[in-house]
Amino acid sequence: MGGLAFAADGLSTPRMPPQVYSTILARAEAILRAHFNLVGHALEAPAKTSHGDVDVLVAEPLNGQMAPGRPTGDLLTKLLGARTWKRMSGNSTYNLALPWPEEFKDDVTEYECEDGAGGDRDTIYESEAPAPEAYHGKDVTRKQTVFEVTTDVSTLAKLSEVKITSSCKPTRPSERYIQVDVNIMPTAAYFNWHIFYQAHGDFWSIIGGIVRRFGLTVSSKGLSVRIAEVEKHNKEQSRVLATNDPDTVLEYMGLDIKRYWLAFKSWDEMLEYVTTCRFHNPAQWKFKNQKIGEAADDEVPDTHQLPSDTMLKHNDRQRAAKRPLYGYWIETYLPAHVDDEPGRSAFLTREEVADDAKQFFGSEYAQKFEERKRKMVRQIGVDKLWAEIRRGLPVEGTEVGYVMKGMKREIVGHHKGELPSDMIEDLELTKKAFAESTFDDVLEWARANWKEVGERQKKLDQAQSSAHLLEKRRRDGLKGDDKNSKTGRN
């Protein structure tokens, strides 16, 4: 399908053949270079035969800051000659609808095709442009016309089956548009990272599947190492950013830097490069229903089975179903290469990779990682402590509130000297245990003293409430006296 931003507005934005895409991209970038210091686009996925929209990244406006909103949208509309624009709230991407170029008006013809008695309809776009090379590994017969069924995400697998029959009627719309997305990046570093991160289509989704088990994540923010002890409790805080420098990431992954910045001609060419990642272990995908080495003695494992479901997250399976290149990697490429040589770091443990990353990225990063780990592990322990204390209380309602409030005040805060000396000594030892994260000792004290703690807190709250009430009455009385005094003078 084409760009979807204007579907609700009734604007037709069909997919573009390569020459239309290249022309619009070049024109848009040339115009925007007069207004931004940084203008560019990510390298396209290999073997792409059509494009749904045009993505341009920009940064550092030449005439000062561009505030997000209508002024910027109107300016981009004027510069690029768009009919209209829109922007999602909180987003820095502007979607613009540009008229289809007059010189390419005959490049795409739209058809509505009825599929049998059911009346299901597919939209087909016919291009008069020379047919690009077929996808590697697919038996696709192409003549002088390229067809794409836009209602099915598995377009690639069905290309050879699409035919224009008598049930397909040309529906060339009177007006067609091209969706151009201008992404305004906040900094040069952010611009450089996204030019890198968005390159080659599903490249980083595929790499992500390789390095995930090592505790590594490559996201829109950069390369992070995840803290294993924190990940289950706080996914975001478990990620410690190591770098957002593209070449440093490639170096750490063991990928050739120069090769990355060149387009790949086919899926296999890109995937062959992917497998040079030092963490890739082809044998990881050997068995569909059994882990490596668990096959029965009298069975010969089929090394060309699909990857095990246990190896794939739910998101991986969804992505494989929706994205042809990712699906080809999972369903075809990996099973055919399970006996390839593993990467030099393919058998490191997650803990060893964390140590390796701290050494590679330096002492400052190592310190940041350990500080985050120490802070978050303690916070997890504290949260667990309060939960266990609460779970063990044999009371309900407001009494629970008194106990928990008192526990936190006396253990974390100050007891204000209202305790006997023997109890103070015991509590001070508990406070020390809490500071040292010896939470089992704290829990033992809490279970033995919860009733007294709750009673003390209840008395304290009642005393404070009485004091506040008396203070309020005093202030109200002063206001009344002042009012009467003024009335008397009048």
C-alpha cells in the first residue's frame, strides 16, 4: 500500500515505482538543503520494487529554531508544493501530500479486482516502468509490467500469481498524491543515528534477534546493555545506553563499517553480511521442537527445520508474518545456513557480554552501568520488602495504613525519641540493616513489631490531627475578632 497518513482524507497515495520515488526524493532534499544544515535519507531495503512514501530526515534549521506546529507545517507545504499536511501530536514528523508529478502521470494505473462470488476486492497498481530485478530466491516471472497487491502484506509471495483479468477494471483516479514525511531531528547526533538505524529496512530487527539473548538492545536511542537483575522489574531502567555513534556500534558488533554504508542488491547479500555479526550462532536455530543436543539417540535431527518457537518472541513471529524480508530470514535463510561457522563471540554468556561491553566502552560506562545496577537492585529490594510486610499483616482497612506508614517512618525516617531506650537500640539495628540492604533482618523485625508500630503511628496521627484542628480554630477565631473589630469601628 502507499502512504497511509491521508487515507482518512480520501487522498489517493498509491505506491511509487522506483523512478518516481527517486525523482521526488531528490527534489525534496534539494529544496530542504536551502533551509537545513543536515538533510538526508536512510539507505533503502534491498530489492525494493516500489515505495509507499518518501522519508526525509533534516536537522539544524539555518534560520534558527523551528517550533513544532502550524508555522513549520505551512512552511514545508509551501516549500515542497504540497496540497496539505498533518502531524501527530507530540511527533516531529510532518506528513505532506504532494501532487503526483505530471511527467509520471501514466506510470501507475489503478485497478479494482473482484475475487469470485465473494466480492473481495484487491487494488492493483500497474507500472509501465522497466521491471526491477526479481527478489533473490523467489521464482517471480516478470514481463514489462510490475503488479503489486496492496491489500496483503505477503505481497512478495503472491507476485507471480497476480493477473489482471476481466474482473479487474481500471479506476485511474483523477488526482493522485505522494506522501512525503519530513522528520525534523532535534540534534545532529540524533540525525546521524536515525540515518544509520533506519537503513536497510529490517536490518536492525534481524540483528536484534541475534543479540537479544546476550542482553544487548539496539533501539531508536542507541546501543544499550540490559541489566539482567533489573529487566523483569523495570524494562526501561534496565537499559544502560552505551553509545549512539553508528561506527562504534558496528565495530562492537564485529560488522564491517564501510560495507554497511553501501546499498545491498539482494536479500541474500544483506543477510550474508548480517551473519558476520560476532554474536551470531547459526546452530542456535537447528531444532524446531527441541533444544540443541536434546534429540533422541535413534533420531537424526532435520537441520533444515524452522527456528524453534522458543527462540522467537511473539513480536518476532508477528514481524515474520507481516514483513517479507524478515520472514525470509526466519523461514528460509536461517534453516539453510545452520551449519555455517559461528561468530567469535557466539558462545559468551550474558554476564560475560556485560563485562565485555564495560571493557569496550570504557571505565566511565562501566561506572554508569554498576551505579544503575546498584541503585535499581536496591529499589527492587525495597519495593519487595514493603510488599512482604504488607502481605503478612493480619489486619485490614485503616489499620494497615497506620502500620505501613509507621514502618516507613521509623525504619527510613526518624522515631523522634518517643521509644524506650531498649527499643531504640533494636530499631537502630534495623535501620542499619535497611541501609545495608539486609532486608531479611528488617522483615524479621517488622513481623515482630508491626502491632506496636501501628499503635504508635495511630497515636501520632491523632495527635497531629488534633493539633491541626486547634490551629484552624485559632486562625478562624482571629479572623472573627478582626472582622468584629472592623465592624465596631464602622
